[in-house]
Amino acid sequence: MAFFFPVKAVSLAIGLVAILLFLYDIGYEDNSALNLHIPLAYFVLLTTFITLDAIKLVIFSESASRRSRTALLFVLIVILLYLLLPAVFQSKPLEVTLAKHLPLLRLCIVFLFIIEYSIVIERFYALKLQPAFIFAISFALLIGIGTLLLRLPLAAHREVSLIDAFFTATSAVCVTGLVVLDTGSDFTRIGQIIIMLLFQAGGLGMLTLTSFFAYFFKENLSYRESLFVRDFISSNQLSNIFRLTAGIVGFTLGIELLGAVFIYLYIPEDVIPVVSERIFFSVFHAISAFCNAGFSTLENSLYDISFRFNYPVHLIIAFLFIFGGLGYNIMFNMLEYVHEKILSLVKKNILLRRNFRSRVRVVTLNSKIVIYTTIILISFGTLFFFFIEYENTLAEHTSLFGKLTTAFFGAVTPRTAGFNSVDTSALHISTIMIVLLLMWIGASPASTGGGIKTSTFAIATLNIFSIARGKNRITLARRVISDYSVRKTSAIVSMSLIFVGLGVFLISAIEPEGRRDLLPIAFECFSAYSTVGLSIGNTGQLTDASKIVLVMLMFIGRVGAINLLIGMLRRLDTSHMHYPEEDILIN
């Protein structure tokens, strides 16, 4: 074991060197004298990785999963042989062969860095901190890394200030979509890929990804690690945590890939003639939509004239962020329900098992609340948008289908998606008030969206009727909502209004005379806290201090004000003593 620490330390050090070399390679101007040696340096680092992993596999087999490590080593050795064979049998210089396969080398280096440093996540579990606090730290760390990456010279067409890079990274990681720089014109393809990876990691959760990779190359998760991961993915179960985490990652990537394919099919060739550009556009917007990030490479999002009337793309993107905003628990529960129904039909009607008994309760109460609330909000928002904006922002859409599609899109995008297919600043004042309400409510728990969440709004509404009817408990579908859920709902609603109000106050005090209109400032604050990304003003014209206020709102809104409090305040031991109750005069 004494030899284990140096091997592990050297492996991590080489991983750090590799990623720094990679960042120099993609982020700085070409240096012909140095760039000739970069592929060879990648090759040497890759070979060293393989050697160290082989040592850890053979000598310290108990520290890693033998099957996964063997598979990784096999793949890497095949890649090395693929790179070496032309130099050996065709007498080609090794540097020429390596330069030809530079993208493959880059991919291997990044993958190995992720694997090595994902395992470092174990150290976080050893810290005596609340999972909520570690969750917040992971987002802060990702924002810091993103800020540095967006400051790379080749990430943007012009120099990006530290504040603007910080704002963009926070908006991407917190899947908000508020921008101070145009993603399509101000950032290069490298910068756009960095932003895409940031909101992909932010949507999934950095610790979900790193825990997935860390577990994949371990034998199993400890009990404490399972508790942490369970909190990260908002699960109630403790068994099969890795299976659930892998399901989340696989489900996300699968839906995003499917969405990208459909978007690609409906992009006219005359709009984006180059195939590679169409592929990147499709992938970027599919990930941005499912993660509810709201980033677009189009200057005016989907209101851009080339996509303003492309209704199939609007619907694809809308359904992507609806699915992303429902939450993984809801989606998995729905898949379980469909599976149960199909299984019941097959066994009763095909296999003729008349005595087959299907499960009584498959759909959970949580799923019912979220789905019904989502349907009501979308239906109400669509109808309101359609009738109020019929002669306003919908006037340019000549067909009824176009008006309904745009109204539907306008109703679902405030639920933290951030895309716009109309001129948001031209909306009727009553529509803006509805948009504010929808932004504040947001998406569903354990989803890629923000806001106070649909279930919070539903429970708060049910609590009103419960009190009005003189009941001391909220009952729904033969179930009693727990007192803790009701109290947590009240805390979330109160804290959201406090933080949004504080943000409006600070920006109003900071902004110079002439830029203190209450409605645009309130809209920006609601959009930031609920991680929506819509704007009726010009976010880029705000002062640096106001941008910092929005950054803090985005961070608190994504991590959750309650989670921050839980993480910062020590949880006291529960006392078994009960004190007399006393009613307080409320109204």
C-alpha cells in the first residue's frame, strides 16, 4: 500500500498535465514550432496512463473494478496499436500519423482526465459536510472552470471580460440562458462547445456525472457515498443507486440524441447549407432544450427570421424542454406505468392468464401532482397567450396552426426553457404578468428546470383550500400530504419572493437614472432566479454590479435557497420532548 499513493499521485499529476496541454492546444493561437510536438506529447501521456492503469489493475486489483479497468485498458491499447501500425509497417514518421489522428488523441486525453478526476469525488464524501452544501460547491467549482475556459483566446472572436465570462458560465451551468454576449456571433465554435458542455453538466448535475464515472471504475459504493448520491439525484431509494444514476445519464443522452435527429430533419438546407453546421446546430439546440438552458446560436433565438415560421422545430424543442422539465423521477415512473400496462395486456389477452394481478399503485402521488399541474399550467398559458396576443405578436403568423403552435411555445418556454419565438419585449402587459407567474412556478422537482417547482405551487394552492374548508391536513387521492412537505413549501415560496425582491431592490439602486424601470428589472430578476433566460430588456447593458446580482440569483435559484441553508446551518439533533401547542393570531 505504500507504493499505491505515489502511483495514484503520479496518475493524477499526469492527468492534470494532459488537460492543461489540451487547453493550450484548443484555446491558444497556433504556434507551428510547438504544435508539431503536441500530438507526440498526447501519445506519451496516453501511454503513461495505460502503464499506470495496468499497474493499479495488476498490483492493486482491490482498488478498482477489474472488469471495467480491463475493458478500458483493452480499448486504449487497441487505439495505441491503431496509431503505431502505420509507422511500423508503412514506414511513416510517427509524428505524421499522430497529427493525422489528433482529434482521436484529444478525445482520449479528455476521457481519461474525466475518469481519473471523477474518482477524486470520493474525498468529498469523506468530508463531514451536508450533501446540499457539497452540491452547491460542485456548481460553484463548475462555474469557476467555465469562466476560465471562456477566457481562452480562441473561445471568442474578441476578448471577453472576466465579468462577462463569469456571467455566461453561471448562466450556462445554472441552465438559465440569460446572455450578455451573443452566443452565435461573439463566441467561436470552441466557445460554443464549452458553453454546451457547461449547460449539459449543469442540467445533469456535475456530481451525478462524476459519481457515475467514479462508481463505474470502483467495485461498489459505500453506504455514505450512496446517501450522498441519493440526495444529488433526489431519489427516495437507497438500493441500486448506481443503476438509477446510469439510467438518468442514459435517458438524458438518448432523448437529446433523438431530439437532435428530429431537429436535423426539419432544418432546410438553404438555411444552413453545410452538413456539419446543421449537425452542430441540432445537437446544440437539443441539449439546450432538454436541459432547459435556453442558449441558442441564433441571434434572436427561434424568433430569428430563418426559424420564425419553422413550426416543426418549435414543437420538437418545446417537447424536449417539457420532458426535461418534468424530472427524471416522473419520467421513470411514467415508463414504469407504460411497462406495467403493456405487461398486463400481454399476459391477460395474449398469454390468457386470467388470474394475473397487476400492481394496484404504479403512478405515485408525486407524479400525479406534477403531471396534472403541468397540464393545467400549459393549457391555461396557451389559451391566454393565444387570445391576448392574437392581434399582437401572433399577428404575423397567418395560419391557425402557426398561431396555436406559437401560443403553445410561448406558454411552455417561461417554465424555465428560455427560448423565444416572438419578440418578448413586444408582449402585452397582461401577458408579461402571466409569464412572470409561469417563470416563478417553473418546472418540476429533480428536473433540469428551476422555479419554485410545480409540486410546491400545487401544495401551496391545496393548502389554501384545505384551510378554507377547516381541515388540519391536506388530503389528495386517499393520501395525506406530510406536514414537512407543507412547511417546506411555505419556506420555498417565502424565500423565493425574498430573494427576488432583494434582487429587484439592489438592481434598482445600482442602475443609473433612466434604466430603473421596475417591470424590466423585475422580469430579469424573476428570469434569473427561476433560471428561465427570457428578457424584455437588454441584459448586456446592465452594469457589472447588476450582473453580479443576477449571477447570485441564478446560482441560488439553481442550487435552491433551502439547500443552501441546509448546507450552511448545522442540523441540530431532533429532540424527543414535546412542548404545548399555542395558536398565533394570523388574520
